[in-house]
Amino acid sequence: MPPPESLSLELDRAKVLVCVGAGGVGKTTTSAAVAMEAARRGRRVIVLTIDPARRLAAALGLPEIGNQERVVSNESFERLGLEPPRGVLSAMMLDVKTSWDEVVMKYHPEPEAKRRLLENRLYFTLSTALAGSQEYMAMEKLYDLATRTEDPLDLIVLDTPPASQAVDFLDAPSKMLAALDNDATRWLLEPYTTAGRVTSRLFDAGSSFVIRSLGRLTGTATLEELAELLSQFQGMYEGFRQRAKAVRVILSDPSTSFWVVAAPHPSPIETALSFYDRLSADGIPVGAFLLNRAEPDPFEHTPPAPELLRARVLAVGGSEALAERWLQAVQSSHMAATLERERRDQLAAKVGISEARPVRLVPELPVDIHDLAGLEALRASIFGADPPFGEPPVPAFRES
Amino acid sequence: MLGKGGVGRSVFSAALALRASQRGKRVLLLEVNAPDEAARILQVAPAPDDPREVLNNLWLCRMTPTGAMREYALLVLKFKAIYHIVFENRLVKYLLRSIPSLGEFTMLGKAWYHAEERRSDGSPRFDLVIIDAPATGHALTFLSGARAVADTVPVGPMKAAAERMAELIEDPRRACFHLMSLPEEMPVSEARDLFAAARDRVRMHAGLAVMNRVRARRFSVQDEPIVRALAAEAEPALLPYTEVAVREMKRHAARDAHLGRFREVTMGPLVCLPELPTEDVGPEELELIIGALDEACGVRPELETLDATA
């Protein structure tokens, strides 16, 4: 049975914390709340989010979050009567297009090719639409942040793009690199001289039947533009590969913790398990499972008192029917909470619960999170006490 | 069928297809979003790459970028042998994968092809083609695919096809999008953005606005004073009851606020779907959804909107 602090211990241990999970389970907000706890514990922390979440900006008291880091000021906390964190909390949002531009600007070795690349018509779509582009850029940003020497960070909390299957996040960057740089592109781009000018094989007068047939589908001009784009990327691949490798090292480091965010319902739990399996296959342990929006159990601290309710409802002028509906509502809330605890215990049994791997139900908050106070409430909810595993919350008497 | 991931597009698409087919329409449901999901919901065999009639008047077809590309290529190249020589080529496979939006574009092309497809007597093969589109970002890439190709690809066969597809998408008499969301903050915010993007960027006509998982009200407005009176008494033994009731009332209020924000931007009839007792949707749950659909659409005017979407 893990003490409540185990989650905080896991947090203290981490230098990089990656939140993974399906969409729609509150991953972005959870990432921010977790980062806030780390800042409260005195660390210099940044939360890097993927979603264009204007609401997260508002929740952090920031006018907006962009590709530039923004620090949450102490005044933002004080304005709402909250104690500012001992550490420092900042946020940054990944803008895929801007990030591509930054990487090209920073790492492209040849000024002329760089300029033509940024102007290529297909570059914009390629940089934003290429599968894995977002995940790849998240890695580039992670590399940037992890290796930065000015104002070094104690913790980077990374909110990953929603994924329904396995951990696309881990596979996507290598897939994207393979799409840009492989035997086919190398053959295609091998310098080839025709009529005195260096060109790609694609435009060779004797270009193959295969290429001509393909041209009938797409138009040859498209192929030419694509080849040009790929040639302009030349010289960057080695850097891409090196940084991707460096990030893999960071992600496999014991100081990196993966937290799976889900909800206590069958399909999100199934997704959570698939994340767990995929990470385990890579030898990466899961640091914590957070099951968000759990139903608070009405009978956690107080036993049922149906007759008293019935009497009081009638006493203040309510109807028998209202009392009945009321009892039903509370009963179904209790049943939902019980079911969710069972699901949590089943998940814990499957993943082998230990102190180092808390599986936690996070009760649903009564309000939407739209400011620092809401985020603070979520933080307290995540890191607050959790009922012990495998036991009912209160050995209350059973309803007949 | 547009919406954020996890809002229930596949289930609603299946219900919509079933309802329209029951009304005698020849319906094709194209699955882009979740392959085999519709087959599971309708309890029929998984769909192949070609439309198959799985229920009376209801055809099902899975759409993948590779499958759609293959069909398109066969259409252009005419001969299977040539297709094999060209498409088994590694370089070609590679090039096809790297042309941005090509996958989405060919899938859209397939949808367009079936929408225009004629039987031997000249009548349309399908009266209604429903696309269970991918989640938000991908859906926009998918729908903008035609315009993107028409605008960025140099002259060629693709450009010509793209222009005709874009015409279909932008024609309010022939195409519309239904938008689905949940009565929660983020899904509604995203739905609002998606609505604007689909209408202004994709230039598509708006159809139904669908709100999923709308919880039934447990406490009516008349109940509230009594609930509040008991909550104010703060009797410790009644805390489980007052807490649940106050929470429920807050949820109602939040739900109404989210519905309001959804309605602020969306147009067209609103369909509210009930919270289903199970995640495992089968015929019974489909009936519930169809009931809500019929109710929301009144007698018929809205289904006529659907009918316009050939």
C-alpha cells in the first residue's frame, strides 16, 4: 500500500516527466498541475504543452503561451490569494511550423539551401503535415530545454500529443526521419549531371518508366518540387539523427519518468495498459498512473442514512418522489465510485503495484479549471491522499 | 462527421447510416476514423476496401490511404500489371508517402468517386455517403486536401481531380458536415474552432450539431430550493446526500453553459444524445441514439437536410 508521498517522491526523482495518454482525459491540465507541484516543492520547472490550449494559458494566468517560454509570475498567484511557489514555473507551447523554422535556421549548414528550403511551397505542408512531425519537434524542443545552460531547468514536464495506440510518441520521430532520409532518397538525390548541370536522377532525360507512370498520377512537376525539397534538406540529416539519439538517451535515463494519464473507464484503461506494455517493451518503467475525473464516493466518510433524508425532504416541503430520485442519484454515485475503485485495483494488479508505481484515482473537481486557483485545486487533488488499495474507503454498514 | 477524438463520431455515424438506410436510402458509410468500429457496432463482418452491402441498403467500406491510392492508381494506369511494376517499386512507395496530404487526398477522391458513382441505368449508386472523418486536425487536413492539392500542386491530373472534389465539398446542395461534441469545456472550445474552420476554411455547409453524453437532469429547477435548504442545514449525517445533489446541480449548470457555448457558433438542428449506460454499443444503444436523432429532427425537416447530402 503506497503512502501518499510516493507520487511526490517519484516527482522529486524526475528530471524529465513525460505525460502520455489518450485524448480527452485531461492530460494537458494534469501536466500543468504536476509542474505546479514541482514548483511548489522548490524546483525550476517548465511545462511543455502540445495542444494549442488557450485555456491552459488562462489557467496559468498567462496572456498566451507560444513557442517562447513564459514564466508564471508570483503576482499571478498572489492576485488569487494563493501562496507563490518556492520554485519557478514556466510554460511553453509547441508550434510545429515555428519549431521547424527554428531548427532549419539553427542547424542548416548552407545559407543558400536554407533560404530556398524555407521558400519551398511544399515545405510548409511537409513540415506540418508529415506524420510524426509534431512528435519529432517535441523531441527537438525537449533536447533544447534539457541541454540549455542558461537558467538551467530542474524538471521538464512534457505533455505529449494524444495517441490512442501504443506510444506513437516514441516511434514517430524515427519514422519521420526514415521518411526524409532513406535508400530511396539517397539514390534519388545522388548528384547526377545532365547537360552540364547537376540535377537529381529524377529529371534525367531517360528517367524510368516507373517514374513516368507515377508522373501520370501526380504530375511530374510535383515530383520535381518534392525532389528539390528533399535535396534542400541535405546536410541536416546527420544532426537530426544525432539529436534524436540524444533524446532517446534522455528518455531511457532513470531520471526520466513516464506518467500515464487516463480515466477510470474501460477504454481509457485499456489504452493506459497498451502504453504500459509498449513502454515496458522498451525497458522504460511507468512512474505513475493517474485516473482522472474519478467519482468521489459519497459514503467515503459518512454511512448511508436514507430514512433521515426522506424525513428531512418531506419536512422542508419536498415530495416523496424527490426523495426517491435523490436516493437514486446518491446510490448511483456510490456505485460508480465503487466500480472505479475496482478498475483501479485491477489495473494496479496488472501492472504490479509498488511504491515506485502509484496508481491513483484523481477525484473530479466540482468546477472547470480556468485559473490558477482551479489548477491549484487539481494539484491538491492529484497529490492528496488516496484511499488505500483493495479496501473499501469506510467499513460502512451495507444497505439492505 | 466531424469532431474531436473520443466524442463518439463512429457510433453516431453508424446510427445515422442505419437510420437513413431504414428510410429507404441507399447509404454508404466510409470509415476513415476507426476501421472496423462501425462493423462492430452494427454487428456485421468487418468492411473490405470496396463497398459491401452489410445490411439492407447499407454499404460499409473501410478507407485507408494505401487502399485508396491503389484504387486511384488503377483508375489512371488502367492495367493491373503496370500498377504492380510501378507500385511495388520501393522508390515509388517512398515518393507517394512523402507527398504531403496525398493519402488524405486519395481518400477524399474515393469518397467523391462513390458519391458520383452511377449504376448501369444511370441512377446514383448511393443516395447518401457518410464519412466518419478522422479527429479534428486530421479532419481539416482531410477535407482541405482537395483545395490544398488544387492550389499547391502544379498542373496535372491530380490538380484537375482536386478541383472537382473541392467543388463537391463546397456545394451546399450536395455536401455538408455534421459536428459532434461533448458538453465539456475543451471539447466545446475545439468544436467551436472546428466549426469555424470547416465553414470558413473548407467552405463547407453546416449540417447537424450533435451533443453527445448529455446527462439526464436528476434535479429539476423546482427541486433546487429544497436541495439548497437541506444543504444549508449542514447536517453531518446527510453530507453524502447534499454533496451529491449540489455536485449534480453544478454539473447541470455547467452542462447547460457548455451547450450554450456550442449553440452560440453552430447552426443547424441540435441533436442531444443521452449518456449511454455502456461503452459497448450494440443494437439497443443504436436504437436509443436513433430515437434521440428522430426526436431532435422533429418529423422530417432535418432528415431532409441529410437527404440533401448525396
